[in-house]
Amino acid sequence: MGELKVEKLTDGASKVSYVQQLLTDLDALESMLEEGLFEKDTIRIGAEQEFCLVDSKWEPSNRAMEVLRAIDDDHFTTEIARYNLEANIDPYVLSGDCFSKLHDQLDQLLAKARSEAAKQGLKIILTGILPTIDSRHLKTEYMTPMKRYEVLNQIICDLRGDDLELHIKGVDEIKLRHDSILYEGCNTSFQGHLQLEPENFASDYNWAQAIAGPILSICANSPILMGRELWQESRIALFRQSVDTRASTYLPRERDARVGFGNDWVRGTLVDFYKDSVVNFRSWITGDSQMNSLEQLQKGKVPKLKALQLHNGTVYKWNRLCYGISDNKPHVRIENRYLPAGPTTADEIANFMFWVGLMKGRTKHYDNIHEKMHFKDAKSNFYNAARYGTAAQFYWNGALVPCKELLLNELLPMAYRGLYRMNVKPEDVEKYLGIIENRIKGRNGARWMVESLRNLSASRSTSDALRIVTASMYEHERKGYTIDAWQLARGYEYVPEPSTRVVRYYMNTKLVTAQENDSAALVLKMMEWKNIHHVPIVNTDFDLVGLLTWTDVERHRAHLEGFHTPLKDIMRTEVITTSQDTTLEAAKMKMQTQQINCLPVVEGNKLVGIITSKDV
């Protein structure tokens, strides 16, 4: 697949040309809608599968481009990170065995990808966020070397005028700064597409918004990021922040995020929807097309609306409206972007079928959902589902309803009716919606991952536990079990080789530190109270400048009362350190040779962790 040629939109002739194309595209879209040119008699479904590539250590592999070249199939394309790829499934008419056909093609495409990946010693993982991603995999060398990603990254960084901030609070909390948009590369999804009837656009789109929360709750599969347990579907917060161009200010201005759920129900036509998008979001990029859409339309050709599509491609609604062409007729479809990848292809098809069934099974009671439900309830339901999964409660029909009760008693039967109404093969409906029912009664992917990691962390390092969870996901998925039948990860799935046991995987990063001007008496007392044997000393720039050990506590124990000297007067300044990539065996030998019991771990002069004789 050739690279899309784009460049940053700057003032001057290129901007004038692009804006003119954008306005012309909107005029052409309005004309096609008024003239009834949109496809109406056929409804199609389609999907995009994003997946992760991992190496023998179950870590992200940066060899996606090599695998893509080896696959040599136009169904596949790149993603922003060099450890992700995407497979595009062909569209199918919504009827009969369309879902099983889509599933068969998906499995065939992934089998081809797995075969080529295996030749390079790699495996494919289906998951919303790969558990083994860490800060190393967010560096620029892990960005796919293509112009459009480089341009997008530069634009967002320039607009912010500062590093990107990531701050997610869940069970744990993560707060990081980064200089690129590669946080986006942590996300992998299964994006379903459903063709809409243009005249019913507003009603259908609003219904898609209303059901998003309950659907997401049972499909959640992304609870872990960098070893932290965050939201049940952490992708929702992570993706929003990864491309957020809004720099922090002292003024509470109302500005929409590029990734979002929206702020109100949709009203008007699909053209009004696109116009609102142009009003609310600046255009970033331009392409090399100079085609006039109205002239194309006058010649009897269906225009591709390239300028409008470029703009739409940089506005990441969780329910995104997409324009396309099928059988030389324009169509509009909704792209469901909130469904995560995995845990298996059968689970993904079940998720997709559940959504499509609800979209087509809406009862008359919900035809004008915008008149019966406050938009902020729909939005609240969505974010509650992302945070809490099936433990969420939803505002529905004026009452607060437990998630599983709503899914089993109302939404699942509605999905059955919608699929039967579209003449989908009954055996397929029962098969895939049966997967959803079993999951409602059991657990989803997020809960499986959380419970597995908690169990393993009681006896293993976080790093080893994350690798075991990833290996277990792969093993279960390859056996063909859907998530409702998975046993928790047991621990045998991954045993690290001695050469792969390096300090970064076993060091302690939850450190008690002190600064050189702190009270020596207080810090030594703290060590005594908490039985802390090693306290690294840092300066105001968090550079390592010294170390206190339990020997220092013993030496000064008798004199702590009235001991008012600062730490810099008693700390050890000759500190023996190690790096994150040192093997455990080498760290152990260094401690034995130097007759010490700990090694602060540094990157440059910055303290990043500590490893002790107990750890090794």
C-alpha cells in the first residue's frame, strides 16, 4: 500500500487552495444528499483489525515494516508505532452469514501475518494495550518512518508548545511527560463499520452514542499500562491525551479535545455534522489533490471528497462518521472506534455483532433518544464503562441500572431482534451473542487480566508477571477459547532465560528518597520506623548525589536526639551504581565484589530505581 502524501497546512497559497477544496467538498456532499445519490437499498458492514507484534521476551518488536513487506498484501497497512499493524477486512452486505464470512477472512489474514511474523521470530497479540509496553517503546525510533506520522507528530507538538502530558488515575496512577505522540501507539482496536441510511442519520448516530457505554463495559480489555492498573478500558483516557493539542492555561476556555465523545446530541443532516467538525477543529494537513468535487459531480462522477476526508481523519470521535464509495455510489457509515482488540477474533466478532444488532434492533421507544435521555447521561455512561467495566451502573430510562442487569434484560434481547430483522443467519446470531451472554455472566478481558496480574504479583516481579500474562493471552487465543472460558494465568507460560534477566525488570521503582538538605535526624528515624535499609539522596534536579544505608542508622542511632545536621554532612557520596540493562548476574557479582547490598539504578545522573541483594 502506497504512502499517503500529506504535508503540514501553512499560511499561503497551499492553505487557500486546501480551504477552497474543503468548502467545495462540503457543497458537493450537500448536493449529493439533496439529489438522493447516496446508496440506500444496501447496508454493509466492515472492520479493521489492529494487532501487536512481540518478540521472544513478549516485548514490543520494532520490525512491523519488515513483516508488512513480507506479507505483501494490500489488506495490511502500517500504524504509527513500529510494533503495530492493521488488517482491513472486505465489506459484506448485512445479511445471511456475513459475520461468519467476515470472521473467516479475518482469521485468514491473521494466519498470513502470523506465518510471516514467525519467520522473523515474532508473535501476534490481540489486546487493547500490550501489557509489556514501557517507556522505552515510546521513543522516536519506535515511530513508523513515514512522512504522515512525522508531520502529525510535529503539528501536535508545535500546537501544544510543550511536552505531551499523560495523567490517568485508576486503581493505580500514572503521570508522565513525553516529547512525541507515541502514546497513541500503545492502543490497538477492532474498528467496526456500519453503513447508515442518510435520511435517518441523526437518529441512528444519537442511538449509537446512547448505547456506547453499555457495549464498552462488556468489551473492556485494556486495564494495564506500564505495569499500572488503571481504567478497565484505559485506551479511552490514553488515546484522548495522546493527541491532545490543548496546552494547559489559567483560563477555563471551552475547547473540544480531538479525541472525544462529543458534547451534545446530533441535530440536522450529515452535512451539518461535517460542518460542525470544520467549525470546531482546525485543519492540520493538506494533500496533493487539486480535484474539484463539484466539477466531478457535474460530469457524473462520484467525488472522493479528499480534503474533507483529510480533515475528518484528524478528528477522532469514538463514533466517527465516514464517507465512502461502493459500487460507484456514495455512502456514509459509522466507525466504532471504542472497541478494543482481542482477546480473540471470536470475541471481537461477538462484540461487533452485539453493536450492529443493537443499532438495527432499536425499538420505537428509543427512536428520538435525544428527547428521552440527557446527553450528559450518555456521556457519563461511556466514561463510567471505561473506568469500571461491568462494575459500572448506567443512567437508563430515568433510573440507575446495574450494568449486567441492563445488558441481560434489555440490550441483549434487543440485539437478537435487530439481527433477525436483518436476516442474519440464526446459527451465527446464537453463536456470537452466546459469547456475549457467557461473558456477561462471567468476566470480560479486562477483569481476566487484572485478576491474573494480581495473583502473579504476589510471588513474582511486576515485569515477569506482565510477561506471563501476555504469554498466557497468546496461549489461550491460539487454542481458540473465548475469554469467558479462560483460566487465569498460572505462571508456567513464560520462564525467562538467564540472559534476559536484567536490572530494569527487577529493580524497585517505588522509592523512598531524600534530598541533601533534609534533616539527617528525621530521615534516619524514618528508616528506623519503616525498617528501610537504603535511601538514595537526590538534589533538586533529581540527580543521584548520595546514599544512606542501615549501617548509617546503626552508627548514629545513639545520637539521633538533637541531631540537627543536614544529610549532606553524613551521606555517602562515593556511590556505586548500575544501569537498567545490566544483567542480574552482573549486578549480583558487583554487590559481592564491593561488599554492598544495594545498587542505585541510574540513567545518566537521574535515579530511576534501586536493586538490592534481596531482589537478585
